[in-house]
Amino acid sequence: MDWLARYVENVKAYLPTKLRDDVGNELYSDLQDQYDDMADHLGRQPTEAEQLALIKDKGHPMKVAAGYQPRKTLVSESLFPLYVVVLKWVLLAVFLVNGLVAALSFFNQPEANFTRAFLQWMAGTFNAGVHMFAWVTLGFYLAGETISYGDFFGKWDPRKLPDIVHANERISRFESGVELMAMMLFMGWLNDLFILLPIAGDVVRFDLSDELRALLPWLNIAMALSIAMAVNNLFSPFWTKTKLLLASAVDLLWLTLFAMLFSLERIFSVRWPGVEGHAWAQNQPWEMPLINWKIIMAIAFGITAYELVRNIQRYLRAERQAVAGE
């Protein structure tokens, strides 16, 4: 196994796209030179343990990647890649949560006003975003040099480096974050968790059909697996063979569920009780049109099938590269 190449691929995973190839080539050349010097000194090829010791001395991939990026003043170099990731997650969560609050506020208005709801969303996002940016930055600034390299970076094990495939085809953290928040909101809606919010419980009520509720256990399993995959992708935004197999299995589960959801005859209804003078208030609940539902499920099926095919292609390409490298 080429541990030097695996180490370089892990370092590249923490680098911006524009630096990835140049830094990867430079780092691999440097490590190869050290490897050759060690071989000359020993009079033989270094053992696997000696290779692992070489890259361990080089440093944790995150720390090494930070050294190739411009120096930051508030956040230490070693923590900056992690800081950027955490900040993106937090701001994305702020954006989506404030969107949910604005939507629920929209239902509570006597007269539906899209402009007011949108302005509330943007104002709430800006206000909360500024505060969260300050707190996250302050937290990483205080952490800075107080984190012991002996604990955080010194005890890492090179044997546990993931075997990254297609290093230049990174998983979008933004897409993973959107998927995470969407799945969490969808799960909360299906399981009536939002009924606990006063603004939702007193205004809008979703009544799922018996057919949809019968699929709820399987939907919860699929959503939980998708949430777990999204969280893993946020921490490790790269493909491995294991991750490709797991992603393909989750896609197959969703394809099965989308096919079953497509065949439903009733979906859900919406009620707006107890809102005097509400423009949308009505005696009869609004039913999800069956044709609209089928269109949505067909689109979701097509997107998931496309992702499944891409993951299978990635896996087969990785297998061919592994065979060619042997």
C-alpha cells in the first residue's frame, strides 16, 4: 500500500481547490525524497512501519494543510480549516431555521404578506448570523494555542487515514449541509414535532393520510441514514469505497420508497384553524393534489437514480484504478 500517496490525498482534502494539485505534487515529491534518503541510509527499502513513522513525523493532515494557506490573525493556522467548516454549518443552520420561523409567521398573519415574511427571514438571518459569526470566531480564537498538539494532533494514527478515491472530486459541504437541514425538517414535519412550537401548533395542522403513515417507519429509517451520511460528509468531504457502497445502499432504499410514495392515492391535508380573519381560513382542509405529488415523486426518483448511477460509476472507476495500481 502506498501510504505516502494516501497521506497526500488526506492533506489535499483540507485544501482549497486551487491549491490542491500544486500542494499535493509538492508534498508527495518532498515525502518521496525523504523516503529515498531513508532507503539510502538503511541500505534497504523502508518497512511499512517506517513509512508510517515518516508521515506521522510530518504531522496531522489538517495541520500540514493549514501551513500551506495564508496566515489568519484571529484563528490559528492549524484550526482554520476546521473553523471555516464549522462557520459554514452554523450560518447555514441560521439561514434555514430563520426561514422556517418566517414561514410559520407567514401562516399566522391575518393577511398573507410574502414581502413581510421575506424581510423577516432576511433580517432574522442577518441578526442571528452576525452573533453566531462573532461567537464561533471568539470560540476558535480562545481555543487557538490552548489546544494541545500532543492531544489533538500528536496522537493521530496514520493507519486510520481513509483510503480516498477521486481526491479532486470532493463532496460539496454546502450540499451536505442543505441535505442535513432538509432531512431534519422533513423528519420533524412527518413526525409532528413542529406541533410543539406555539406558532405552528395554534395555526397550521398537517394531517397525513393513513397510507403515508403506514410508510412512516421506513421513511424515518431512510431519513436517519441520510442524516448520518450528511453529517459524515460534512466532517469528511471525500469519497471512499465504503462510503460509495453505503451511499448506493441508501439511494436504493430511497428509490424503493419513492416508488411506493408515487402509488399513494391520498397524501396529506392542511388546516388553518383558529385564525380569525385569515385570508386562507376555510372550512374544508386543503388536500395535496395527487398529480402534483406524483410529479414531485417522479422528480425525486430521477434525481436519486442519477446519484446512484454516479456513485456506481465512481466505485467501478476506483476499482479499475486499484487494479491498475497493483
